[in-house]
Amino acid sequence: MKKLFLMLMLFAPLSLFAQQKFGHLDTQSVMQAMPEFIKAKGEVDAKQKEKEDELKVMQDEFQRKVEEYQKTQSTMNATKQKETEESLAQMQQKLQQTFNDSQQELAKLSQEKMQPITTKLVNAIKAVGKAGNYVYIMDISAGIPYISDTLSKDVTAEVKAQLNKMK
């Protein structure tokens, strides 16, 4: 009798676990298919290209002045050399500051554009989870090495359908 009771106690958690529903999806593929994501990515990419072009112009100007200085350095007096070197140092500092400002601006823009999209995706996943009585929905784009096909269901299509309902 004790053995039977012990066996039931050991296998009871397994049977309870088997009754639970688990799901998985690839949020990256879902997000990349969202029209809002495509639009936001295009806007961020366009701004990034604009900033890269601005920096390229500044870098080319800086490089031109450095080359000009190197050619004429031997004919300059000490005062003119010092002034030119200080000017180049300031120009280089401005170039670095512009680069840093551009990076921060792009990160802020990306965050502003992506936050509502991410929130919408999370809400769709939650809705699918509640509707399907899932205990857990895992994101396979996070690098889960193995997912059982018998204990876990791919809910990617359901999340995409939920997103279409949310339009």
C-alpha cells in the first residue's frame, strides 16, 4: 500500500505537468512581418542614412584640412602651426561629439518607434495565452535549444491572427 501511494505521489506531478499547455513562437519573425515595424524600420534607417551622410561630409572636410596642414606644415611658423593644430583638434572633437549625438538621437528614435510595436505584440501574445489557456509562451528567438512538439504548440499563427484583429 505504501509503495502504491508513493508511486502515485511520484507520478502525480508528471500527469499534472502533462495537462498544462505550453506555447512557443518566434517574435522576431512576427515583428518583422508587422506593417508598423516595416514602416518604423524604414524611418529609422532613413534617419540613420541622413546622419551617416552628415558625418561623411564632416569627415571628408576634416581629412582635407589634415592633408592640407601636412603639406604646408613645414612652411608655417610656430604660431600658425599651433593655431592650425588647435583648429584641427577642435574639428576632430566636434566630429566625435556629432557622432555621439547622432548615435543617441538614433537610439531614442528607435526606442520611440519600437515601443508601441513591442507593446502591441506583447498584448497579442497575452491575448493568445489567455484565450488558449496557456501556462507559458516561450520566445524561440531568444535561443531555446529544444522544444517538445508534444508538450508545446507553436502559436505564431495565432499571434499573427490576434495582431490582425487589433488593427
